[in-house]
Amino acid sequence: MPLTPKRESIWDYPRPPKVETVTERISVRFAGVMIADTTRARRVLETSHPPVYYLPPDDVRLDLLVPTPDRSFCEFKGEASYVTIVTRSRRSKRAGWLYENPTSAFRSIAGYLAFYASRVDEAKVGDELVLGQPGDFYGGWITSWVVGPFKGAPGTMGW
């Protein structure tokens, strides 16, 4: 379903989270290089979090991603692994992550990559430059139509 710039309160998003198909153009740039560009993304919506956009690997410059040994665990999606972006001129450590073998409810994002907006030079939904979720833990992308308050800022981790 295409996103329409309307007001979305993150407090209306579900828990447990859900996955939606996104047909708007989603793009990520770093060090002057287009890292990802797609109209086939998915977004995960979860109460108290801005959406996280997952991009199909066919539309990502996998040749610029280096796996890290880092892992984390999500009670809903399972184990995540992380990647570092490496270009000729720069690197961004743990700039993205993916679920290679997510739980059954999240099979549609298996192998798809998500990026921290704060760890790349530009992340866009359509023509809009997004802001990264405060605290850089959850990796949500904040657009003008997504309203909070957002989990992740100081003092919000216990929400």
C-alpha cells in the first residue's frame, strides 16, 4: 500500500508489530553513493516507534556492505545481524541490519536490509529527507506525517 502524507501517530501502531508493503521510492545515500533505491520496500510498524523500512537485497549495493559479528535479538522478529557500509572514501560502522531467518510473522522481511538514518548521509521516503529515531537504538525513520513522542530519547527506554 502506498504511504500517503497524512498524520500517523506511532501510538496507533500495533503491538505486536506488523509489516506493510511500501510502493513509494525509498533511498539511502552514503559518501556520494546510492546505497539503496527501491519501490519494493516494507515497513514495520510498532507502538511507540517510527516505522522501520526494510529494503529488498536486489535493490541494495550489497558489494558495499560488510557483515559484522554483532547480533541482537527482537522478541518479535528474532535474531538480527549487522552490516558496515564501506566505500572508497568512508565507512559507517553498523549502519544497517537484517533478519536472515526471522520468525514466521516476519518472513516477508527475511534478508531485507534496514539502515539507521543517522549513520548514512541521506535517507528518503519519496522526496522527503527523514530524521533518525532518537537514541539510535531502534532505527525508525521520522517523516513529517509521523508523530510521537518517540521511544528512544533519554528517559523513554522504560516505556
